[in-house]
Amino acid sequence: LLSTASEPKFTTDPSLNQTDSECLPLAAVDSLVKKLKKKKSGQGTVEDLEFALANPGMHSKCVTIPRSLDGRLQVSHRKGLPHVIYCRVWRWPDLQSHHELKPVPECLYPYDNKSQLICINPYHYQRIEPQSLLIVSDRFARVICQMC
């Protein structure tokens, strides 16, 4: 369960190797598992994350990692917001931004809380349509209607 949909494939032909962005999910999972195994305090274990991933509709615990100074996580020389990275890995591969996520009420350590721990349980976040997209699409619809 702690793997992504497709494992990276490497060959001796450089044109056939997967790009960094294709390897990023695997590196992110590997990094997370190492952090959770080393963890001495905080919420959530590897087992808690496995439970959440195996039982998406059921209540699950927060799975936390420490917040970095800038709040971002570095994986394979790329930085991103941890909750976004893991929601992208396990739920929404097309997720573009943290503006598309909202924590569920039972999450004790949502990213927006600014606490020292960040919940990265992908089932502790809901996907929402960003407000800017609603405004743009609404304006576009009005323009189309005016043209009719």
C-alpha cells in the first residue's frame, strides 16, 4: 500500500528512463516511510498510514511529520508542501495547489494550523475547487451568455 501506482523503470538507454517528476512519488513515499520509522514522538505511524490508505472511508488517525522552517518538504531536489505532495501521490495526481485542499474537521494537525507537526494523511484533506477558478469560469460563462 505504501507504493505508488507505477514503479520507475530504468534502462541503459537514457531516452527511455523516467523523468525526475515520474520518480518523485516513489522518492516521497520512501522519504516518508523513513521519517515515520525514526519518529519518537508525534501522531501516526507507518501502520496508521497503511490503515488510512487501505480504508479510505473509515476514521483514521493523523499521520504527522515535523514542520520545516519554511513549511515545505524537499524530495529529490524539489520542494513542495507536504500535505499537497502526499495527497497528489495517493489521491489526486492532478492536484495543482494547496488552494485546492481543505482539512477535514477531525484533523488535529492540518497544514494551515501552523503547528510544529503537519498531518500528511491524504484522507484528512478534501479537494475543493479554487475560488479563482470559480470566478474565472463564472465570468467566462457570463461573457458567453452575453454573446448568445
